[in-house]
Amino acid sequence: SSELTQDPAVSVALGQTVRITCQGDSLRSYYASWYQQKPGQAPVLVIYGKNNRPSGIPDRFSGSSSGNTASLTITGAQAEDEADYYCNSRDSSGNHRNWVFGGGTKLTVL
Amino acid sequence: QVQLVQSGAEVKKPGASVKVSCKASGYTFTSYYMHWVRQAPGQGLEWMGIINPSGGSTSYAQKFQGRVTMTRDTSTSTVYMELSSLRSEDTAVYYCARTPGGGMDVWGQGTTVTVSS
């Protein structure tokens, strides 16, 4: 099955811009989705498709993709953005009905 | 409102099976595929499989092939995930999550399964 690779941890100063990346061969064929997870809570979808935000997600969250890398950008990070972030896409290596998650990135807002 | 409500916490002995339910409400049950995802303590998200509530077809992660069974009951708008031959490494929070095709947009609250002798 495919793998998605994320940096384990990233930090950003309050109000600054941060990019969280996700690499994998499946991203050449499929868009990534991005999820925010805070301690003790279920994940929340923040970006899906080319660059779509579900209702209620602030517009400081955006997504992009190039080659085998997908990125989640937070422009003007807020304290409440401190969380774990996971990317997810379909698996392109075998059964295309299968999906895969990245290992997650812990975002610290300083 | 759209909701996925999962069954309560379970404690199982090694070798046993567990069946977790996920009841959908607020939308047309058969119009959205459902994923199952788990998260071991302190670890990341792990995709387990997907079920089409309309026809019942499934696809499972290779890691769980032979041990997991996903089913649905359209009369009650409920999907089920059964995991057999439990071992301590299966201790995790199990989530169901709806997908309209791009991303998992609604998640259940999670069900904690503890495997311990």
C-alpha cells in the first residue's frame, strides 16, 4: 500500500504563516484531505479536494498540491490552531478503494 | 443535524471479538460511504476499511484482511465494524467517518476498545 510522510512536528509564531507538508506517490493521482485533531477529540476535516474548506473552517486554512507533495497552509496562525494535523488520500498502489493516512504533524503555536 | 453516534466503550480479553456500531442520522444513509479509522493511544490515525451502505460492498486495509468485517443495516441506518482475534495492540479508539467522496466530513465520537487479560 502507499505511504504518506509528514514531518512529526512544526512550530509557528502567533500570527505567522505555517506550511505543513505531506509526501507520497498517491498524491500524484489523488488530492489529499487534511484533518485537525485536538487532544481527546475526533478529527475535523479542514481541507478536501483541490482546495475546499467545509462550512465553518476559517479561510486562513488553505491547501495546495504539486507533484507528490500536498501542503496545508495556515495564514496567520492562531492559538486555537495548535493541534495534530493529518493528511489522507486514496491508495494508488493497489486497491484504489483503499485509503491511507500520513503519520501526523504536531503543530505548536508559540 | 448530521450525526454519527457510536456504541459505548468495550473491554475484551485477547482472542475475543468486538463489534462496534455507528448509527447515522440527519442525512440519507445510503448516499454516503462510511470509513472506519482507529487510533492507538498516543499514535496517529490508521485507516481500516470502507463500506458502501447502499450495496454493502466493502474494502479493507491489507493489515486487517481476515480479521475485520464491516456490515450495515439500512433499516436502522447503522454500520458495524467487527474485529476478531483481538490482541493488546488493538487497544485503540475506533471511529466511523462519513465520506461524500472527498474527505471524511462527519465523524463519530469514537469508541474505546481495550484489550486486556
